[in-house]
Amino acid sequence: MSEDQKKLQDSGPGHEKRPVRRSRSREAAAAARRAEKERAASEPAAGAPAGEQGKGDSGFPQKPAGGSREKSRTAWLPALAGFVGVLLCAGIAFYVYAAQAYKTVFFPNTVINGADVSDRTVDEVKAAFSAGADRYRLTVVARDGSGEEITGQDIGLHTVFDGGLEKILEAQNPYRWVFHLRTPRVYQIGTMLKWDEEALAREVNGLECMDESAMVRPRDAYLSDYIEGRGYEVVPEEEGTALKADAVQTAASAAVRSLDPEISLEELGCYEKPSVRSDDPGLAAERDARNRYVNVTVTYTFGDRTEVLNGSRTHEWLTGTGTDIALDETQIAEYVSELAKTYNTAYKPRAFKTSYGPTVNVSGSYGWRINQKEEAAQLKGILEAGESVTREPVYSQTAAAHGDADYGNTYAEVNLTAQHLLFYKDGNKILESDFVSGNVSKGHTTPAGLYSLTYKQRDAVLKGEGYASPVKYWMPFNGGIGFHDASWRSSFGGSIYKTGGSHGCVNMPYAAAKELYENVYAGMPVICYNLPGTESKAPTKASGRPPAGGQAAQPTKPATQPTQPNVQPTQPGGQAAQPTQPNVQPTQPGGQETQPTQPNAQPTQPGGQETQPTQPGGQPTQPAQPEPTQAAGGPEITPVENGTTAAGGGDSGGGYGPAFGSAQSTEGGGPGVS
């Protein structure tokens, strides 16, 4: 037994156990009191004032129980600081460790001769280049997408290393590797790869795309010729297939140096290029300038006929380049001349159906005539204005109607063979009379033709060599040839004109001349023709003087019917005109019938003055004498001396007498317009 046990035994059970129990109970009570104090301090007594809360029994402020909580909030800071420190140390250690690697490998984003050598050693880079050189193939892609190959063996490709890689690696600062993560470094070393330049040139020149005989040269964009219905257009350029040999050689060398597996000759700009493309502003400007002219349509109207002028013709008239486009005035004039040749009717033969039935061809100064100079000027202005129009040309002379029968249905029909005149107004025959025309035996024959009445005039004196004849009604239609009354005559028609005719004029009875004068107008058609078979040998009696006492004599009727058997004279509208009855003599005032002239009547006197027929009882009458040279108030007129016509044509009006602008005007070629 130990000494302690012995001591415990010696002290006795009761002596030793009580002090121990007391001691424990006191400790438990003290602990309970402390716990109660802490509870009381943390929870204010119920009903205690706010100012009293937190005070102990002694009345002094107590330390808040929250002190233990603040200790818990800040207890993690040392741990965090320690953790950050560990991480920082680890990061520094990793950065230093990584930097050690870049002593033997290239930085990130390092490119040498076109190859990415990031994180590779010098030996690895050399091995890669050597392997690439051994199996290298360059594909050359043409514009059409076809490809051809050049191998490394064909050009003697091999690697040569002269320390350039090592120098790049030695120049690296390993501890700056992080700055190269995003910033690339590109190097070019010319001595890493070697090849035979002449062999490369031979291979390139041997490519099919380099065959010059098969190359298509590029073509510039250009302006098309005139396209019917569309005008001018810009024709796009053609790229062609022609290659620039130097550019192809340079592109191939660069590809081999970088061991690029493929190059596109199109992308590298190895093809020859057009110098002018379709978006060239100069081409567009010239196109628009030309189309301004050729897109104009000018529609000419000629009655029910039309003539359309458009770009199919006008494009031939354009001259100049760029925006300096003009019209060739010579060609414009030629076109207007063509219109005149087609649609002018003056001096052109046209068919005329006579009142006697047969149709004759007539031509003369009457008809449409285009004023070519003025029309050419106006046409040029229309084209320059760029506006399409429908119009009639400018005329220097017009007619009653368009078409073959341009003389219309108001005209004087003069049958020189029958020596008979018919006048139609609006298609209705209102006058019919015999007349005496030019003396055939003296070369004063009145010419046939289609003419315009020049003007009409009252009280004129017709003067010529050896005569001066006053007339009451003067109506010229072919120069100095015209209709007029003839006071010196008392018989008209028949064959008087052959030996006793006029100097070329159409002599009419007074009453007929007066009625004709009252219905004609300047520009009216006068149709003179010869119609064999309609001759009349017997003249009719009629007075060329004004009737006594102011009473108008009746117009004479034809002495004979037309000679065509059973053919009724027709009017222009196709209606048959009633012919005069043969041998019917016009009555004199008072109702006494005059006697027809005998075959052995006296011939006319020289100078065209016809002798007067004998009076009943056998006494011959005296030849009529010319009146004084001046009629009261009448100007002197000089008619033509023969039946010939002067040559003429063109826009000047011709040789048949003065031209005038329209049938509505009364501008004349002589004095005394009435």
C-alpha cells in the first residue's frame, strides 16, 4: 500500500470525505451564481427603465455580453490573411517556375516564317520545318477554281539553320512571358528554307494557267451600240484569264517560304485587270447623253398616214464622245428631204377623173411642199429638248387634202381640148362655160397642168407687145396665165384657140368670169388637161362685155357633148354631170336665138383678136378694137407672151408662178390683191 493510501486510511473515512463534498458544492454554487449574473446582465429586468438597463446591483455600468460576439467576427481575418499569403506565394512560385520554361521554348504567339512556334523548342521547330520541307506541296488555284501542284522535290526544297532560331530564343526575357499572351511576335528568317529559284520559275511557267496562248485578255467596260427599243447600255467589263508572270512568281516564292499549302491567284491579285469598269461615271454620263436623243419619238402625220422617227434612225445622227454629244445637221436635212420626196405632191403626177369620164394624169405646182430648211431646224430643236411629239411638218405650200387626190373637191376643171371649163365647189358643179385659150399657131398654147390660183383682182390692164387689154376680172394661176373676161370676143369654145387664141390666158365670157371670180380663192386648184376625143368644132355665142343696163348675161353652155360614146361626165364625187345639148345656141337678152356661125366665117385677125360674126342680113361687123390702155382705176398687168413654162422646182415655188403658203391666204404674186 502506498503512503498516500496509508494516509487516507489513517485519516478515517469521515474526516477525509466531507471536506471534498463541501468543496464541490461550493464550486457548483459559485458557478450557478456566475451563470445567473451573466443571464441577468444579458437580459434587462422586466419593467426596468431604459436608463437602468445594463447596470448591476452596484449601479455601475456593466460590460455588454456582446463582446464575445465581436471576437467571433474578427476571428477569421488572420485565417484569410494566411490563405491569401499562401496563394500569393504559390502564384509567385508558379510564375517563376513557368518563366524557367521560356528559357528553352518560344513565347506564346510567336510566328517565324509564317509558322506558329509557340511553346516549342528550337529543335522542335527545326524538326517541324524539316518535315514540312520533305512533304511540301503547293497548290496553285486559278480563277476558274482549278488547281495545280508544285512539290518541294520539284524545286529542291530543303532546310538550312544558321542560328537564327537560337538568337530569337536568347533574346527572350523569360520573366516577361505573360506580356506575350495577347501580343504576337512575328519573325522572318530568310535562311531557314532553301530552294532552287530557277526550278520554281520553271514549274510556275509550266502551269496550264500560265499558257499565254490560252489566256483571255481582260476587256474594259464600254458603251454598247444602239439597241432597238432600249437605246444605249453600259456593257460590263470582262476579267479574262491573263496572268501577270512576275506576280505569280512572287506569290509562289512567298508561299514556299512560309510553307503555305495553297495560294489563290485571284485573291493575290495576279490577274491583269480591266482599266475601265461598268461603274465608271464617264460611261454612265455618255450613255445618258445619247439616250436623251434616241429615246425621243417624233410622229409625223400626213392625213391618215404617219411617219415615225425614233432612235433606230436618230442614233445614226449622233456625233461626239462623252457628254459632248451633238446632232449631225446634214443627216437631219437628208431625213427631211426624204420626207419631202415621199409626201410632197407638187410637180408629181396624180390621177384625175375628168367630168368626161376618162382619167388623166396631171402634175404641176399645186400640192404639198415641205419647207425643208425650217423643218430641219425645228426637228433638231425637238430632239435636243428630249420630248416626244406628234406633229405635221412645216409646209411652204399646202393643198386641199392629203393623198393622191390632194386637190380636194373644190377646183376649176379646164379641158383644153374641148375648150370647156367646169367649176366644182364642195363637190357640186356650179359653173360651166366655154373659153378660148392660147393661140396654138403662134406658139402661145396654154400648158396643161395642176396649178394654184395665185390671187384674184378687179379692173386690171393686161399689157404685152402690141396690146393693152383692160379686164374686169383677173385670176392668174400659172405665172402670167390666168382667167379673165374678154370684152373683144363674142364667141368662145370650138377651135378658135388654134389660130385666133390668146397669148396663153383663158378668155371667158363676162358672166362666167364674174361668177368664177366670186367663188375662187387664192390657192384653189386649177386642173388643166388635154383629152383627145372631146374636141368641139362649133364655138358658142357669148359676150365678153358687161351686159347692157347692168343685166348679167348667162354663162355659155358647151356647143357639143363629150365625144366619148355614152359616157356621162361625172363630178369628182362620182355623180354624173349632165352634158350640154349639141347645137343649142344661147339666147340673147330678149329671147331671140342667135344664128350659129357658118363654116366660112371670117378668120380672126392677127394678134389673136377674133373677128365678129356677121349680123343677120349679111352685113359683116367690124372687128373689136382694144380698149384704151388704162381702165379706170386699173393697174397694168403683163401676162406671159406664150404658153411655155419656166423650169422650176424645190422650195422656191417653181417656174409656174409664185408660190404661196396656204389656200386660206390671198398673198399674191402681182399687184392689186382683192
